[in-house]
Amino acid sequence: MDTVFKIKRITVLGAGTMGQTIAYLFSENGIPTTLYDADNRVIDDMISKRGLHENLKLTKRLETAVSESDLIVESVPEIFNIKREVFLTIAPHVKQHAIIASNTSSFPLHVLSEGLPFSQRMMLIHFFNPADLIPLVELVKPAAMADAIVNDLISLLKTCGKVPVLLKRDINGFIANRLQAALLREACNLLQQGVAEVSDIDTVVKQSIGLRWALNGPFEITDLGGLDVWEKVLTNILPDLDNTTSVPLSINQLVNNNNLGLKTNKGFYDYPQSASNQAVLQREKLARLLKDIK
């Protein structure tokens, strides 16, 4: 018989952009949530920008943060050694039946959980930025985890307005990031070939397939257009698509020049306003769009 499991208290480890919005998501839906970060400046900045919800408490004591929670969501920087150090540190302090979840966007579950005492209770729970707005959450679980535990987490996420998808395999990059990476690779390929400017490529996506993707997925769109038509289209263009396995040169060059996008006010585009102001504007635009779609 599956174990009955109820998530009554949550801890989020790491108060970066993702950790903050994950913590707000749960606390604003009535779940007592603890947000941990070792840097008081991060916490202070968060409070000044958004305030503190009554169901959310803050701490810089890692062991205290995890000791009473039923679900612990790790959201520290996407660096393997840092994540593993966090898991090893909390291992002696977590409740016996707690779920430990990583919000990693790239590391497979079996790699992150190898040798950890709670490996059979560890999951991947992949939110999208901003986590309190974007509906999708991708989940990966170990084979031995009881269905009741996973179903309880899925029910919790749905209660918070999320749309969870449980993957059948532990695969690098999940579904969404693999699809995004494929599109970005070809977008960079078009740019490097001189087919169009950055803004024109973005316009093509926003004014065509981007609009359709808000309503239909790739298989639905293929069915709509006709599989016989798409068979011919793919036959014609697949040989010309980029299939390299290295990071596009255009991205490498920008990173090497420390042009990292919003965080440095320059990436593929220039951003005259501060990164924080741009992030607020993007969030407001996204919130309005999601409201219109619903």
C-alpha cells in the first residue's frame, strides 16, 4: 500500500530570482514556507521590492530551515558542486519522510542524487521564471518513489495554479529546455549566416509561431497542417538546419565580453534601463498576457 503523505510545510533553499518566486508562490497560496539564504543582503533586497507575506519566514540558518519541512526545494546556483554540498549538509537534519527536490534546469536526477541518503525521496521540480506566474512545472521522480507521494505533490502544485508534467525518463534538460535549446541554436545559426538581424528573428517568432504555441503544441500544429505536408517540409529543410553540439559562437562572444543580457544591461540587445527595472517591466507584460490567455 502506498504511503499517505501530506505536505504541510515547505522550505526553499536559495533566495535568488527563482527561489524568491517559488517561496512566494507557496506562501501566497496559504502554505507555511521558509526561505533560506546565507546572504542577508539578498533577503533585504527582496523585502524592499516585494514585502514579506504572512506565511513566509526568512532564515540564514540552513539546518534550522529544513528540520521541520515536508518538502524542501533546492534553488541555489546552477553549479553541481554547490548543489551537492547543500544536499550533503542538510542530509542529517531533514525529516525522515521529507521530499527533497531540486529546481535544477540541467542536471539529471540520478547524477544529483547519487549516494545521498535520501536518494529515493529526491525529485526534480523544474519551475520556470518567474515561478509564481508561468504555469508549467516539470517533475522527475525515482522509480522507487511511491505514487501517493508524487500525487500529493502534483495536487499541491495544481492547487497553487501550476500545470505539472511528470516525465517518464530522467533526461538532461527536461522537455521545455530541450525544445528551447533547439530553437535558440537555429536562431543563432540564422543570425550567424546573415539571414536576418536579431530583432527580425525575434519578430518572426513573436508574430507567428509564438502566438500559435500559446494555444497549440508542436504535435497539435503538425496535425492541423497535415502530416503529409509536414513530411515534405521536413524532408526539404532538415538537412539545412544546424546540428552542432557546441554553444553558438554568437553567445560565446557575448559571454566572453561580459555582455550577459539584462544583468549587465547588454546582450543581444542594449538595455538603457537598469536590469531590475527591465525585469519588472517584463514581469508586468507577462502577467497581462497570461491574464488575457486565461
